[in-house]
Amino acid sequence: MAGFDLYGAEEKKEVMEVLETGCLFRYNWEHLRDGKWKARELEGLAKNYTGAKHAHMVSSGSTAVTTALSAAGIGFGDEVIVTPFTYIATIEAILWQGALPVFADIDETLCLSAEGIEKVITDKTKGVLLVHMCGAAADMDALMPVIEKHNLTLVEDAGQALGAFHKGKSVGLFGKSGAFSFDFFKITTAGEGGLCITDDNKIYDYMHQVSDHGHDHIGDNRGMEQHPILGTNFRISELNAAVGLAQMRKIETIRNKNRKNKAYLKNLLSEIEGVEFRAKLDEEGDSATFLNFFMKDTKTAQKVMDQFAKDGVGGFNYWFTNMFHFINQWDHIKNLQTPFKMAIHHLGAPQDYNNLDLPKAQEVIGKLISLGIKASWTEEELKTFGAQMVASIKKAIK
Ligand SMILES: Cc1ncc(COP(=O)(O)O)c(C=O)c1O
């Protein structure tokens, strides 16, 4: 699952190099840094890996989403269609921009559905913040025609999906800008960090400028740089970038181990009657950080989760009642609880957040169980775990 599974000497070596130069800052200071540019080097690897024309590292996945929205021109009062199943950072980023989240329904792909989007489009809709949940791409074949037909600005929150591809194309490259997280739990970690990608030169300029007080990053005298736009500080430090760099070199190893372990467990689960899997998964493009499966209904999924707890079989997420990933738990968002006034308080919410009509999301997330795949499992651990998992499910549904 997470890059920290394979954390080791390589990460320490990269960090030590930065500590030895004493240059902890990603820009300038050429005389101190002894030719070491960790953030820059990491961006080079990210470009190669995703196939993006441009890559820019920032301080977190949350600031990467905010940067991606800013660079794509989404701001005050813009209505942005979004999923009710994501980490809350996605929704926070829209609100922080002064934009207005409009929740749409999802389906068994675990992401927004084309029908869900169509249903909530109005003449005020500016864009879609599409989340590729749980390590794999959304159903781009169905979504892109709707997004193009309505001329919507697409920004991708691929916070959980570095290493995910749709028909060979990396997530994050289908719209104007894409964002990824390098937090502690992701396929590659920097401790804290985020990545923005784009194929568009202008958007790239906005990305690196907006995340560094508008600096144009031209020349070698930071103090004399121009500031063509307003920005803020979402910079990644060289120390975090050093860890991310070592991890980025390992991404294919981690991904391959994930995929092998996931395939083994999925095969075991497919023998159990009534268990179904995430729909329209591009198997080849799957980063395999999660194995997502459906029980018959919410009641059965809850019974299975109870059985896992009783038997001490860990590693499963039941998002339906998890605090952070599903809208049923987002009272603070629905009630717009903030210590200060945001655009949405001034403009009013575009939907009645306490009475949303998202029946499919309730059904799908109710019956969904997600297992975090570990890259570090030995063959023996994997076999033991698989046998325990199957035994618990069978006990629960007998
Ligand atoms: C979909 C999604 N977007 C954004 C984020 C935020 O990333 P970070 O924790 O690096 O701020 C996360 C983190 O889990 C996420 O899952």
C-alpha cells in the first residue's frame, strides 16, 4: 500500500545529502547546495513517470489540490461538482478557493458517475473536481464526453492515485491540472508533500508561482524576481523532497508488489459467492493500493466487518462509518463550521447539504469494504492473511 512499507537506507541517504549541504530550501542558494536539487530531481522523475509535460512539488496533497484549482482558474463563487466519497481535503480545497461544492452521485466505480454529474449541472457549474478514489482511475470513457459536452473545467484530485492509469494515460492528465499526495500513507511518501502535473505551459507557470508567493522563478537572484501574480507559501522543503525522491525511484517496485499481492487476494475473494468488485477497473492501470469489494448490502458488509474485528483480522476500511471519507460523517462541512467567514457563507450553499439526494452513494459505500494492500507482505504472511480473511467472511455470511 504505502511507500513507508519499503522505507529504508535510500531515503536516509538522500536526506543526509541535504543535511550535509545545509541547504534545506528548494530554490536558489547555488553556492551552498553542492549541485543537490532534490525537489527538482523529484519533479523530473514525476514527469517521466506520469508522462506529464510539467510537474511541480508542493507541501502536501491538500495544497496540491488547492494549487491545481487555482492554476485552472477556479475561484470565488464557482460551482464545482464533487464526490461525496473522498478524503475531506478535496472539499476543503474547493471551499478554501472561495468556490462552492456541488455534490453528485457516484457508482460502483467508487468515483463520480456520468449520470451523477449530468443530474446536478446548472448554468452556474464551472467545473468538476474529479477524485480517483482508492488507487485507480475513474471511468474516464464515460466521464469525458459529459465534461466536454458541457465545457466544464476538469481538475483531478488524484491524491490517492499516483501509479494509476486509464488505458495507459496517467490520472491527472485528463483535465487542466492534476494533484497527488505524498503524505505518510500514500504509495510514495515524502512524510508530507504533494505533486501537481499538467501538460499546459501557462497552467504550470501558475502552479509554481501561486505556490510560492507569485515568484516567477526566473534568474538566480530570488530577491529580485518578479511577482506576476499573487500567491502564498505551499513550498515543499528539500528534506521532504529528498525522501520523496528516494520513494519515487521505488514506485514501480512498490506498485508491482501491490499488484501481485492484490491479485492473490482478489482471486481468493472471487471464490466466495456474493462478493463483487469495483466496477470498470482498468486492471493494467491499477496502482493496487486497495482491494475494493462489495458485499450484498450494507447489513452484510457490517456483519463482515464485525467478524473481522472479532477474529482480529485487520487492515480493512469501512468508509460508510469512517470519520473522514464519506459525507455521512461530514457534519462540520454540511453546517459550514469555520472560525471565519468564507465565500460560501456570503454567497449561500448551492445545495441543501443536510438533505442531499445521493442514493447510489449510500448504497455503494454501505456495501463496500476496502483492504489496504501491503507491499511488504512476505508470501507466508500473505497466505496466512488470505486464509484468515476468507474464513471470517464465510463465517459472517453463513
Ligand atoms: C483524495 C485525496 N485528496 C487529497 C488528500 C490530501 O493529501 P495530504 O494528506 O497530503 O494533504 C488526500 C489524503 O488522503 C486524499 O485522499
